[in-house]
Amino acid sequence: MIHLFHNITDKNKEKLLYTLESHTFTFPKNTRILTRVKDDNIIGFVVSGYMQIVRTDFNGNITIIEELEENDVFGTLLSSLNNSEYDIVTKEDTKIIIIDYNRIINEENNPTYFNQFIKNLLEIATKKINAKNERIEILTKKTIRDKLLEYFKIISEKNGSRIIYLTLSYTELADY
């Protein structure tokens, strides 16, 4: 799986993060972090840890929108994080890097590593779009049984095996 800094040396990664005026945050387990990093156009990168983007509707029903692990990317442009019903919750101690999207698109000095960064960002966005399309496929099924079978089929195809291991608890699967 490709990550945001794929094929970028550590030295160039540091230059890139400095140029883009990135910020690094560390959060303990079970912390709601969106209010602390909320901005109109951010790109976030999970350095370590595990988080979930969740939606809580006006009735208090929770829906897991996305799971974010090490090297995953999130942001206001990739999910509807500007909506007040959305939040990001850490499920274990988590370290993230936040980059202002406006700094990315307005960068005039484009060294090779910056171009690689943009290529990686576009590949990640494409994978996120595909994942959201898979989610739509699941949700369009009429019965819970059909939704589960579609979900299991997708996981099975990704793993290339009929044997699958669920990373979600039963409650989280229901919220998904």
C-alpha cells in the first residue's frame, strides 16, 4: 500500500514538511481530535496509532465512516469533516501530521520530492474514492444479510482468500 511519503527520503520528507508548515500532534487513546485540528482545507497523515472517523446524528446514532491506521491520510477534502456531525476519535495513542492544503497547491518551488508527494497524494485519493464506492455498494443492498455478504465478498477479494478475519468488533461492524 502506498503512503504519502512513498519514495521520498527522510531528508526530503523533513524539507517538505518544513516547506508546507506542517504541525505534528500526539493524542492519547479515546480522544476526540477533530475540534483541535479543524480547518477548512487540511490533509492529515497518521504517523502512528489508530483512529476512526465517526458520524453521530441528532438521535445519538453512531456510524463509523472510516478507519485510519498508520500511514493513512484523511482530511476535509477527502471526507465531510466540516459537517458538525463528524468527529475523529483515537482508538489508541496516535500521532498525526497536519498540512494546510492551500500550502500544497500554492507551492511554487517544485523539487522532485514535491512532485512525488503530489503523485502519492493523488494515488491515495483514488484509493479512498474506490473505498467509498465499495461502501456505497454495500449500503445499496436491501437486506442486512446481503450487506454483510457483500462486505465479506469485498474483504475476501482484497485478501485473495475465502478465509477472512474481521478487524471490527460486532458493534463496530453494525456501526459501519
